[in-house]
Amino acid sequence: MVDLTTLVKAEKTTSSEFINLRRLFEGCGEIRAIHASGFVEFADARSAERAIALNINGVRVFQVASSSRLVEQYRKVNPSAFAESSRQHPADEKSRRAPASTNTIFRSLKTTQKPVSSHTPPQPSTPVASPSSVIAPKASQNRILIRLCGEIVTLDLTSLPSENPTTVIELLNATHDRGNWLIVAAYYRRTGNPKGAKEVMTAMLDALKELNIPENDLKPAFLLLSGCETDLAKIEKLKGDSKQASEHYSKGEKWLRKVYGENLPPFSQESNGVSALNNPVIRPPGPDYQKNGTRVAIFARPKCA
């Protein structure tokens, strides 16, 4: 389990857009890792104490171990650091083989289409949900690893409810793994359910509000939401509902502006006058965008030092 005395959290007190935490604290001692939401993990407690003692303009540094609120925030940002304790104190063999809570959740995820057992060992197959998954290297796109009740389990995405993603949203909220949110949402969109993908991404943004994650780190989520709105607009247009299609295109434009600002990739005018994206794949921004030095952050787990 993580030593909380080696952790600090840096919070901005000004409107500055970016703080280089590694450069800020490199003089305090060895930095083991930098996590999302401003959490910095040092190699020892004395280094953390030196960081807390710093007087930095525009930044406040807090000791994580002395605040239950910060401990809970760090648990959501890096749940694997707390899960290691379950390995040091293993439960009895019977409960490890078949935890009741895990089975209950997986039963709720199974649909009438094709139940998938969590105990079945992975083997080459041809899922009907995705033609691209016929290729063996891409088979993992239909599965994610989640930590539940102290156990690492595999969730087959083909077992997710096709219409209502409420159950999987509750599961993702319990595990606090941001990468899995994106994988599930992308799966829903890839299998022709942009509405479900939009609900998953919207729920993720709601869940991350309390962590004060910068919008720059959420840009891949904004891009996915823009693509969902574009897909929904095309569906409404095929139904002949130009008003609903226009609303979805406008929402897609709004999400893109959160990524590119005013340097938005060019839109085309459909024959009926409805503004739409020519292609759901986003074009690279123009020269002005690159000159400003803005970049899109990769939405991934924080890297260790």
C-alpha cells in the first residue's frame, strides 16, 4: 500500500494555465511519480516535507496524509495504490475464487443476446458485435480489465446492455479507471450506438468534476462526444428531422471548440443548409493553431518517473 507521507498535492491559486510540477519540486528530492489532479509522489517523506515547506507564488502545497478529503481524491486518481493491500492480506481460497459481489454485477450485465461467463478462459473467437474483431490482435478491444472486490476480472464488452448503459456506468464509477470509460464509450460508438457512447462519456465528465481535472486533459473525451453528436445528427437527418440534426451538429461543434478554440477545422454546408462535419475523423488544425503552441494532451494513465 502507498505511503501517504510521501504524497503532496499542488493546487493553483491563480488563473495560470499550466504548472510544470516536476520542475517545481525537483529540488526537494527524488520524484517517484506525478499523478493527475496535481498529486506528486516522492521517494521519501522528507522530500515531501521539503515540498510542503516551499513558498511558491500562485501555488499551494498540501500534505495528503493529514487530510481525509485529499486521501479520498488520491484513491480515485490512483486506485491501484490502495488495492495492493488486498494482496498482503488474502481472503480465504473460496471467497477468492468466487466473490459474490462480482458474480452479482456480471449477472446484471448479461443480456439475452449472448451471455458471457467471466470464468471462461480467453480463446480465439468471432464476436458478431464487431467485424474488425475477427483479427486476433484486435480481440482485446472487446475486453477490459477491472478491479472489483479486490480481484482483477475481465469484462467482455459484448455482454454489455445494448440499449441502456446504466449498469456499466455504475460499475465504472465504482472502479474509477478513466481509461476504461473511454474504451467502453468507444465500443458503444463502434458498434453503432452513439447514444450509449454519449451517456457513458457524459457520466465520466460528471464523475471527474470533483477531481478538478484540467479541461486540457479531457480533450480526447470532448472529441469522442463531438463524434457521437455527429453520428446522432446523421441518424436524425436520415429520419427527415432537420431540426434535431441541426441541434446535434451544433453540440458537436461546441465540443470541438473546447479542443481547438476558435481555430476550428473547417465545416461543410450540407445541401439542405444544415452545418455538418464532412467526416467523423477530425482534420488537423491549420497553421494558426500550430503557431499558438496549443497541444492536445493524451488521455492516459499518468506515467511514473
